[in-house]
Amino acid sequence: MLAVTDIAKRFGTVRAVDGVTLNVAQGQVLAIVGESGCGKSTLGRLALRLIEPDRGTIHFQGEDLGKLSPRALRARRRDMQLIFQDPFGSLDPRMTVEQAVAEPLILHNIVPRAQVRDRVADMLTRVGLRPELATRWPHEFSGGQRQRIAIARALASGPKLVIGDEPVSALDVSVQAQVVNLLQDLIRDLGLTFILISHDLGVVRHIADRVAVMYLGRIVEEGSTAAIFTAPRHPYTRALLAAVPGQGGAAAPLEGDVPSPSNPPPGCHFHTRCRFAQLRCRVESPALEAGVACHFADSLPPPAAMAEAEPG
Ligand code: SF4
Ligand code: MG
């Protein structure tokens, strides 16, 4: 469905994404995890070509998005949608719910005009909102309801690939699970291919099939959700998991801040925080091989206690 190859993007001196290769199969849910500032959101926007990469290619359903004209790319947008983190910022306050959800339907000519209203009602029902609410304004809704509206809008054009950038992290904890469950149902019922950008490993474990772990613009580990959570190999992945209640044990949680992406440490970017770092790590950057980018992945002590930890 999506093949991102050696993609990179700088903003001024900041190397936000620094050579990432990713493949997402049809119907798969891939989570991209990491601390804030690691490049997850930029990677998501690059994958949809909402921003231009400095290098690398993005193939969507076999088609090189970089070779499409602006017009052809706009037409392709119906198949690729983004759900934003902030449901307060992502809905236009001057549009009713109906106008917001109808806009992509009209823009991409998805249904005849006469059927737009029915389609909006159908989308609202799908996201658990009463169709009668269509005439209301965004400010009349709670954060959770607004995110449902934003999801209805994102799914209205019938996209095949959807990226959710921290889709529940701005919501009250009490409504996060409901929206996560909604997303999970929609992914299954609509057969969506989904990329979940999240720092919330509980949510990731709940809905992802595969996980890619990012650190300072690079993927440091990638694998099935089961493998990542029960047998993490990269010291950074282990430390991230150690910070999750009920998941820790073998690894010490992360200490210190993420170094500046303007001036990442040489060699392995993680060496300033890695308790296994050796001299080689300071000079030589490890490649992502067999799912892990660490010179010593095969000789680290096994994270034994983690295999037993089963969070609820
Ligand atoms: Fe740690 Fe070295 Fe592995 Fe980097 S390459 S994660 S510094 S052991
Ligand atoms: Mg972000």
C-alpha cells in the first residue's frame, strides 16, 4: 500500500527525518512511536506528501507520489487522509458539522450533490454521533465529539490509507478509550490501512499490528507488535517500555532529554543515553538490519523480565 524509501527532511538545521524506509501492507496498522521531537509527525506528513521531502521516494499503491502533478496529487488525496491531534484546531469554527464532513465529498466528487446529506448522516452515525447534530457548530461539542467529527470528515472520501497523528492524546483520559475503540472498529470495518503516530504505548499495543520506533529522525527498531512488546531488542525500545507501568523490569527507564535534533550526537544518536554504549557507538552509525539499528543488539542481555509482564 505504502512504500517510503530513504526519505529525509530538514527544517533549517533540524534534521527532522533522516533517512527512513518503511513499508505498510494493505490493511495493516503500523504504529510509529517515540518521544516528542523524534520526527514522527514529520514522517507522517512526508508519507502523505503533505510536505516535500529533501530526498527519498514515496510510493502509494505502486505510484510514485513525487512524479504526480499537483493536480493529480490533489485528486489522490481522497485515498490518503490525516487525522490531527487537536480536534479544536482541526475543525473550521465557521463550518457546521455538515459542511465540515461534506467538504471532502464535494471536493472529490464522491457522491452526487443530492446524496451528500445522506452520506454525511451515514458518516456521523458511523462515528457514533446522531445525524441530527449536523446543523450544529464545532464549539457546541466536547473534545471527544469533535474528534469524532474530524474522523468522520477524514473518512468521508473513502480513503484507503489514514494516518492518525496522536489522535487521542489531546482528549480527556476518560474519553480516550472510546475514541481508540471507535478507530479500531473503523479500521476493521472499512479495511483501512492505518498509520498511528503515538507516544502512548498502551494505545499502540491495543491496535497496532507492527511498530516502528523512532529516535532523532531515524527508525531504530521495527517489528510485529508482539515482538516489540515482549522481546524488544534496541536499548531505546527497552527503555521506552520500561517507562510503561506494568511493563518494566529488565530495563532502566529513560533518563535525560532527547538531544537537539539540530546537533544530534555522532555515531549512534542514542549513545548519550544508552547504558550499553561503547566506543564504537560514538563514531559509527548503526544501520537498521533485521529490524534493529544497534551494533550490539545480538550481545545485549535479554530483557527476560519483560516477556512475562502483561499489562492489562
Ligand atoms: Fe546503545 Fe551502541 Fe546500540 Fe546505540 S549502537 S543503542 S549506543 S549499544
Ligand atoms: Mg507530533
